[in-house]
Amino acid sequence: MEILGKEYGYVVLVVVVYCILNFWMGIQVGKARKRYKVYYPTLYALESENKDAKLFNCVQRGHQNSLEMMPVFFILMVLGGMGHPCVCAALGLVYTVTRYFYFTGYATGDPQNRLNIGKYGFLALLGLVICSISFGINLLRY
């Protein structure tokens, strides 16, 4: 375990916290399916068929967008965290918190609400990109 250093444990824990957030978002989508009567395998509700389509679709999109961003977030955490574990763990925690607000803002039914705090997650991602680039450059120097 000495290869990564003990601080890498923070990176692992933040990734796990994000997974827990993702499971919670999935549960919220399941609840919205029942509340708005949108049954599987329907991914998105049609406004012509469901008066609550926009409300459901906002909950669904909040989760779907988080799933779409998850591989990028994870790879940047894993790679950047190898070189800068504490910085990446802090940035990852900021990103995770902003994803919570992104989702809850979206779930209000007004897509603009996702950006109130959620927009700051991209700054955390930018920081993770910089950490990953730095890690790559440092590898090339050895």
C-alpha cells in the first residue's frame, strides 16, 4: 500500500461517498416514477401523455446527467489523486456536494435551479483536470 501513500485513502472515501449519492439519486428517481406514474421501461415521460412529465423528467435528468459525468469524475479522481491525493479529495468532495445541489435543484421542476450551486462543480472538475495533468507531467520527468 506504500505505493499510493496513506492519503490516497481520502480519494477512495470520496469516490465511495459519490457512489452513495448516486444510489440516493436513483432512489429519488424510483420515488418520482411512482409519484408521477412513469413506469419502466419508459426513460422519459411525454407531456402529451402525462401532465407531470416535466416534473418527472427533471428528476430523471438530474440523475442521468450525474451518471453521464461519473466516469469523467472517477478517472480524474483516480489519476489526479495518485499525485495530489489531498487536493483531489477536497476537490472531489466539493464536486460531490455540488452534484447534490445540482440534482435537488433540477428536481424542483425548474431546470435553471440546478445551476444555483451546481454550476460550481465544474470548477472542481477543472481542478481535478489540472491535478491529473500535473501527475502525468511528473511521471514523465522520472
